Amino acid sequence: MKTTTRVLWAAGAAAAVALLAWAFAPRPLEVELAGATQGLFEATVDEDGRTRLRERYVVSAPLAGRLDRIALREGDPVELGQPLAMLTPALAPMQDERTLREQGARVEAAQANVARATSTVERAKVGLEQARTELRRTEQLAAQGFVSPTQADQQRLAALAAQKELDAAVQAQHVAGHELEQARAATGTARAGDGRGARSFEVRAPSSGRVLRVVQASEGNVAAGTPLIEIGDTTQLEVVAELLTTDALQAQPGSPVRIERWGGTGTLQGAVRRVEPAAYTKVSALGVEEQRVRVLIDLTSPAEQWRALGDGFRVGVRIVTLSVPDAVKVPVSAVFPLPASAAGAAASAPDGGGAPRMGAFVAEGGRARLVPVDVGARNGVEAWVRGGLKPGATVIVYPPKTLVDGARVAPRSV
């Protein structure tokens, strides 16, 4: 074999070996990278809420009667003391001819009774005058000694009895007059028209605000206590969020709140005013029983920004439970629980710093290096790293399960 041929065969074999070595050599693992930054970190409790009025007034009918049609409509402004509704006495039920005749007969009987009482009064007056005349004569004869004192005393008693009879007759006359008025009133009510001339009662606004709902708009008879109209001041709104009891413990009064997804531009600011002391059970959409508690939030943004909001509007609330101004932050998907062996090694390290049980992969020189980190808190996007990383470090986001310490890595191409 010629020397040239041998050289070519050797070169080809070397090229094949190099090609096979390159083909079967381990490739760098493509990973997604992100940088550790320093800035404001906030832990929040996110939940849906709704707006409601601080003070709501349901105006009811204070007495039974006939309600005139309410002219106010939802959204109309009202002032304190403004008439909201008008109540008039209800009409008497319709009566048949027989009842009307009976009532007419009662009126005539009452008139006759008045006449009889008047005659009784006149007769009592005559009797009293006669008793007084007899008494004067007896007193004169008794003064002259012609009549005994006993007879004079009897005449005085007779005059006193006549006076009492007159008083009784006068009272009976008053009773008969009232009975006549009752009979005439019953007859007049049955024959009256629509009763518009009767005395009416105005239902007035207990506070200034706007009409939220007209419960009873049409004219008709209402009973005492019937809701008529609902009013409230729409400039005095608050937000109610129903939090899990475990989250509500972190929402202390005074905690700042960001109100989002309210339909307008920008984010509204608020503050927790109160966490109600009593929780309640609520069944979620998945059928799970949850213990929730209401958290009341005040709107601190200028009223001009949320003027379009009304009662019962749905909003999204973000309650800030932790705020760190200069925190080292990494994507929350970059940290993960350390295996037991790695966690033990970190605990035995001199600078373990309280044995952190979380770790992260840092990309340095094309290789992944596993470092233990101390995670202070996490939210839905970022994690606050209190130790183990410095600002500017490059971490691996969503590290695959096959990634180990010291493995070759390369940025994933988009």
C-alpha cells in the first residue's frame, strides 16, 4: 500500500473518531435565565371585593294608608327633610244598599236619642228650678219658726238631687251627640269619593344622598312598616373583601390596599379600616367549605378618581401585608426546596445562617452552581432573598429536574 493511501486512511479514521466524539459528547443544557434585582418587594393578599355604602337608609311607611305614586327615580338626588312619599287615609270598603240603609237608620236613631236627651235635660232643669223654689220657701218658714229644721234639710237634699239629675242628663245629651257624630261619620265615609281632601302625611328623607332603589313606586294601600324607597350617600363608599381567616390575620388595620380591576383607569389606593371579629362558613365553587371573614377597606384616593363607582360594584383588592424597600428579588420560579442531603450540607456550613432549606441555581461561566438561599417571603411573581444571592446574579428560572450542580448550561434561544 502506498504511503499516500495510508495517510489518507489515517486522516479519515481520525476525522471519524473526532466526529463520533463530538456527536456523543454531552451538550450544554438550555435553560431560561433571569437576573437578581434589588428594589421594593411586597407580599400581598389578593381577593375580589365589592363596594358598598357606609350608611344605607330604607325608608318605610310609618303608618298604614294609601300611598300616592312616588315620582323619584333611581339616581335622583335628595336632601335632608325632602318629602319622598305622601300617605293619605285609606278608603273605606265598598258597601251594599242594605248596609247603607242600616247606617241611615242608625243616624235617625241617634238623632232621636239626641232629641230624647235634650228633653231629659229640659225636664231636669224644670225639676231643679222647682226644688230651688221649695227650698227658698222652706228656709223662710223655718226662719219664722213655722217649719221644723228637719224639713228644711230635706228640701236642701232634694235641691241637690235635682242638680245631680240635671248633670246626668247633660252628660247623657253629650253621649247621644257623639253617637250621632259616629253614625254620620260612618255614613259619610261610605259615600265619600276618593278621599283626596283628607289629611295627608308626608314621608321625608332622613339624610341627604341619592335614590338607590324605589321599592314601591305605584299608588296603592300599604301597611305600616312597608319599605318604600332606599337612599344613601354615594360619595361615602367602602370596599368589602371576604378573605380566608388565615389571610385575614395578616391584614391588620391600617395596611395599604391597592384597588384594581374596578373599570376605570389607574389603580385606586385604600387602607384597611376594620377586620370583623366573626367569621362565617362559605361554600366555594368547588364545593369546599371555607371559613371567611369580612375586611372593610376605606378609599383614600381623591373622590374625583372613583366618582363613577356605585354601590355593589365588583373590584379587585390587593392588600399589602409586607413591604421591604431594598430587597434582593428573583423570580419566584427560580427558588425551590433543597433536597435533604443538600439542606444538611448547607446547615453544616459555617455561614449557614440559620440552615436555609431553599436553593437556587446560579449560572456562572457556562455552568450551573447550586447555592442555598434564605427566602424571606414570596408573592405570585417574585421571591425575597435575604441571603445567598447578591444583586446582579444570574439565576436559572424553572430549572429542569435533570439539572445538577456543575452541569453545563446555555441560554435558551428564543
